Amino acid sequence: MDIYLMRHGQTDLNVQKRLQGSSDIPLNERGRFQASETRKFLEEKGIKVTKIISSPLERAIETGYLATGIPMDDISTEDNLIEMSFGIYEQQNMETVDPEFLDRCFDHPDTYEPPENGERYDEVVARAGAVVEMLRKKIANGEFAQDDVVLLVSHGALSHGMFEYMKKTPRAAYWDVDFNNCAIAKLEIGADRSEDDYLFVSTGFEKNW
């Protein structure tokens, strides 16, 4: 069996460089196009997705549907795949609300302190790790068929948290790799964490938040 991780398509807040976090923001037309183009990519690569486990947010579920053709009603959701919460700063224009916040958050994740009701990076990585361990348990228990291809659909910060969990990279390197809209990584989940790895198979589209 194979497991892939994909980031959702573009939203208007991505383009506007506003933090959307756990807010339920829909895809825009560009995002729907990206997801549809990703379906062509998967078909060209011979990747036939049989199961989707998605963040419960609309932008992730719709991306999974458009990228695979699997009906939205057949897509399982997992709360731990939801995006990092930015609390009271979500959907705000940070240039006017707190001009230094983006530097603190994205350039210095090792010392980041979240705004009110926001999540810490440790919490995001713990949720990402819970998804990996859930999958590891399902694999060990034989809950997936040998020919299953499982697609996780999530978000930028959560995906980076999964990469950190799997490779045990330092927190300061959290954002050192890009995972653009509709980017895809193949996850190798071993018998224990020492065997975990990931490989990027698609860089996605233009870089957005």
C-alpha cells in the first residue's frame, strides 16, 4: 500500500497573505483548477487513490474530491489534520494588526509564542504525530488492503509538522522546505519512527501562504 500527503488548493486568503488557520475558508477558482490539474498528474503517474482521509475543513475536502473523483460523502475526516490555529489573528491583515508577527511565527518558529487562542508548534507537531501513529497502527492491524492508496489532505503548517515528526528535524528548520498548494509527498511509515521518511512527488503550484 502507499500513503500520500497533499496540501489543499489555493484560497483567496492565501493570495491576500492573510492567516486562515483553522477558519473554514473555501477554495477559489484557481484552487479548484489546481486540484483538477492534480487529478491529471495522478493519472499520468498511475497513482489510483482508493481512500482519502482529510482535514474536516471545506478547502481540504473539496481538494480531495477534485483531485481524485472520490465523492465528498465518501471522504473520511480526521480532526488532527486541521490547520494550525492562529487564534485571534486568523483572517486579519497582519501588516496593520501586528507587523512583526509573521517574522516571529515563520522565521523564528523555535521561539514562537502564539496569539490568544492560537496553537504552539509543539501542539501542531503532536497532532501530526498522532495521525502518523494512527496510520502505523492501522497498517500493523491489517486495516488497509495491500493495493490501497491512501491520500491525506491537509494544510501547510500541519504538513510541515508531519515532516518534522517523521524526520525529527530541529524546530528552527520547520519552514525550510516549501509545500505549495496541491503539493504532494509520499509518506513511508515504518514499523517504528526510525524507519519513517517522506519524498516529494509534486511541487504543486505557485508559492502561496
